[in-house]
Amino acid sequence: MEDNGTIRGYHADIGDPDAAGVHAVLWVRITERPCDKALEWLDHLQGTTAVYSLSGDWDALAHITLPTHAHLSALNDAVAASPLISDSHCQIILRRYRPAR
């Protein structure tokens, strides 16, 4: 069925993301240009699932998923101590809105 195109792909069904720990977004201002060094550093932090380079007031946004609030607090401390980051703001995601379709 794959050969004739009936089955065109597979996907992972990971269940309810709200049950997978603490989700947060981390807004950051980067100290130097180009930003690639700081973006790469952010991308390698434990729990980072995506990093976006932004225009505007904030230089980047990272989506974070960690098992506990204590892990998130430690990540915030690491970001605050980094010489690559001049400012940061973390917001915990309360829920993902999914309208019925």
C-alpha cells in the first residue's frame, strides 16, 4: 500500500501535551550580533523544543518543556547568568487552545 500511494506517511501520536510536564515560552534579548551563537546555545538547553529568531522588542523566543517547575526555575537561572543574554522573560503556558473542528 505504500508503493501504490494508499499509505502516504506515518505520524507519532504523543497524547495530551498538557500531561507532559511544564510548558513555557522564554522571551530573550541577545547581547551581541550576529545572534547565531546565542540562538544555538538556547537550542541546546535541556527542555528546549524550538527556538525562533524574532524582529521587534525581543530577539528570540524559545518553547520549553520540562518535567517540573524546579527544572524551569533552574533553566531561568542559567539563562539569567549567561553573558549571551541581556534580558529574559518566562511565561508558563496554561493550556493549548484547540477549537473543535
